[in-house]
Amino acid sequence: MHVPRSVAAIAAVSTLVSPSIAQTFRDDRPIRGAWLRPTPTVNQLNPIFANLADAGITDLFLETFYHGVSTGRQGVFNARFGFDYLRQAIFLAARYNLRTHAWLESGYWQFGTTGEYNFTDYPEWRVISRATGQPGGDQAGQVFANLIHPGVQQKLRDYCAELADYPGLWGIQTDYHRYPLDDNTGDSFPAPWSYDPWTRAAFQAQHGADPWTAADTTADALWNTFLAFRRNGISQAANQMNLGIRAVEPDLTFSAAMFARAMLDNSQRTKCQDWPAWAANGYVDWLVPMAYAASASGITSDINVTRASASGRRVVAGLAIIAGDRPSITNQLNAIRAASVEDFILFEATILADAAKRAELRNWTSAVARQRRADFNHDQTLDARDVTLFRAVYAGTPVPADGPNARFDLNADALIDHLDENLLKRAIIQDRFGDDARLSTRDRAAFEAAVGAVGAPGAFHLYDLNADGVVNAADRDLLNLLDTPSRPPCPADFNDDGFVDFFDLDAFVLCFEGDACPAGRDADFNADGFIDFFDLDAYVTAFEDGC
């Protein structure tokens, strides 16, 4: 068991290793992920997870839907195992301080006979090639589903809703969210999928022509119209998956593994992957370009292309560390940093069984990557030890943010006060429960299910908030404290401008009515967990009493 250090030791280490005040920090949670296919048994995950934790990986992307079968429970799709592997994997990963995302091969529903059941009653759900008139995929044995078919979209939406109900799951990622590759680059059909009867009929109903003959080559008048029709349908598949998630758990992150140049290079048009539309329309939260180029410059270029059309969505680089003629881990990470991205997902997790690669990754994340602003002891995790260091500086009375104390000024207003404390609380919740920094009922359920669990050897449990080696009542008490914003010295000064006046009353009323609240404030003025007229009454009383 990893032995927690004393507060005094932490403070001493912090003084020695904390970066200089001039260093730039990041305010969001770093994403350092790895993709992994499930092992035959859950117990076989332990050494893999131990290596990931040792390398500094924070996010596990577990292959949850592939070959048309689910790693989760029997439900929307048939289950791969005779038990709920996904549920067990989520809780095991938490012992290693890993956050689990369900990785779905959304458009790829059959390999050989595995997954064949998906099309037994619905053969019209398969993609059909214009060149052959047959279903298929990227390689022999694969069969892709037609993502623009409403039946396919509904099933994926239902599956995402099913997954969103898993306590402790951090996110869902859609991959293979496209049509297959061109099945014959030598013929005249550069985007041969999907000329199935349903798609042809739907297009003809809208445009008055059968794409089999009116839009099968680039010379046809309706070629671009049919291409846009298919691209829009695949985008709507992402939208339906997103809606399925949001209907159950808005906290979950929905990410998409995609090809940066899918809308730029003619060789990629067969995929019909209009990911810029997914980003612009808010269908996905993160874009994960699979930047698998053989050169560092190619990797940087893919990230720059993605960022240029990301519409403000977070960009997380997908990097290949499998065998082949590729740059080293360090060179790949430096390549994405050159494009102002430091978040990544590595393909794939088992490569980190190599101790040298783990050390290389640890060295880059600790010595090169920007550190989290609220990680005051510079150990790359947020917990009670960071709270202790903060409260050694701020004990309820605002202090100037100067000299070595400047890093505790999280909102950069030149003061260390309750607003910074609220931001620290928010950052810890974000680090442990979700990127939206909100504690949901499902988050609470995941925490309660982990009470009594201990961290794996050499690691702290994800929900061990006070870093004492076990998830227990003390962590629950800390969680409740973190979930309650700290109050300023004068509660009636709602806008925290140093005066109690009608601007404060106006600010509270707007906040109470659901408009924007001042930073670090909410309308639950009496902190009872509800926003109601008792809060309004309490605030009016405080306002009349003054300070």
C-alpha cells in the first residue's frame, strides 16, 4: 500500500518541486489516456492497470462495443461475457485512480459470424457497395452498419443511454463512426457506400433520382448532393448517440475518434465523416484525431487541422505507440504540444508494459507538460493535501497574492480568498467525478459503492479524497465539504465588491431566478441543498443586517 506522506513532508516537497511563478499552468483536468481491448478475465486487467498508473495515465478507454457485441451487460446488444465485465472493470480501474470511458466501434457491427445476429431481422441495416452490390467493411469478414438508417441510429441511441446509467463511467467514445474505406480504388466509384435500398429510396424521395445511377460517380450532377446526404446522416448518428447519453446523464463526456483530414482529402471522402459539423452542432464534447503519421510534423499538422475546425471543442490527440516506423513517445508528445495540445490517448495500453516507455511518459508529463494550477504539491493529483496547503495560506481572511503565495490565487484577482477556495473545491470534484465539476446522483452512487475499497498497490483509489489509503466516512465528509461553496466573510456582499448595496440585492435576485450568478456563488444561500424561498428570505435578512 502506498503510504501517505505527512502534511509537513508534503509542504517541504512542494517548496522544492513546485514550478516557478513564471510558469504557465492549466486550469482544466489533463487527459492522459490509453485505449484497451478487454482481457479474457477481469483479474487479468490488474497488471495492465498497474502499468498505466505507473506511467501516469489518467483515463482508460475500454473497448466496450466491437464486432457487434457488448462488453457490458446483456441489453441493447448481446453481451460478450456471461457477466457484466464493464461494471467490474470500472470499479477495478478506480482502485488505480483511472477513469473509465466506454469505447464503441459504432459503425462496425459484425466480424465473421460474430455480431451476425444484428442483421438477422434487419438485413437492410447493412451498408451496400455500389461496386459489388454486397455488404462489407474495411477488410474481409467485416460488415458495417449503415449509420444513416434510423433503425441503426435508434439502437445506438438506446445503447448509449444504457451505458450512461453505469455508476462510475466517465465517458463514451464513438469510433468507426463512418462508412468503410473504398473497396476498390481502381474503379469509378470513389465513395461506394451505402447504396442500399433504404438509402436509395430516402434520397430519391428528397431529390427525385436514384443515386445508384444518378450519383455514383463524380461526373454525376447529384454526386455532391448524395455525398452531403450521407455525411449529414452520419452526423445525425452522432447526434442521436449524444441525445441518448444526455437523457440519462448529462455529466458524461461524449468523444469522437476521427480523421483530421476526412473533409479535406479526396482519399478520405468515402468515410463521409463530417466531424466539423459534429463539433459545430455540439454533438460531441471532445475531438480525438487519430494522428498516426510517421513523422512528428505530420502529427502536428493533423492536430492543427483539427483545432482549426473544432468550434471550441476540446482536442485530445490520438497517438500510436504500437510497433512501426513512428516517432518516439517523447517526440510525438512534443509534436502535439507544438500545436498547443497536451492531452492524448495512446494506442494502445499494453505497450506500456515496457518500463522504459512508462518512464519516458512519466518524465514528459512531469517535466515538460504544463501542470494543473490547483495541484499545489505538484504530485499530479488533487486531494485533501492540496486543500491543507491552501488553508495554510488562506484561513478565512483574504491575503495578497504575492511572492510564493501567488499560485494560490486561482482566479488571478490579486487576492487569495473564498473565491479561490471555491475554485479549488470545484477542481477537486472535476478531478474525481467528472469534467463538468458537478456532483450528480450517479456520482454519489459510484462513491458509495466504493466505500471500504482500498487503492491498488502503489496507487490511491480515485475516491480516496484524503489520501489515507481507503475510501471511508472521512472521504464522504470531505466530499460533502467540497460540494458546499465556502461563504465570504460578509455573505450579504453577494457580488463580493467590498460593499453591501442594491447591486448585491440585484445580483442575488438574478441568480435566484436562474440567470448568471457571480463567480463562486449560487442561490442556495442557506446551504440546505435546495434553492427555494427560504434562500430568498435568508438573503434579504442578511442584506438588511449588513456587515
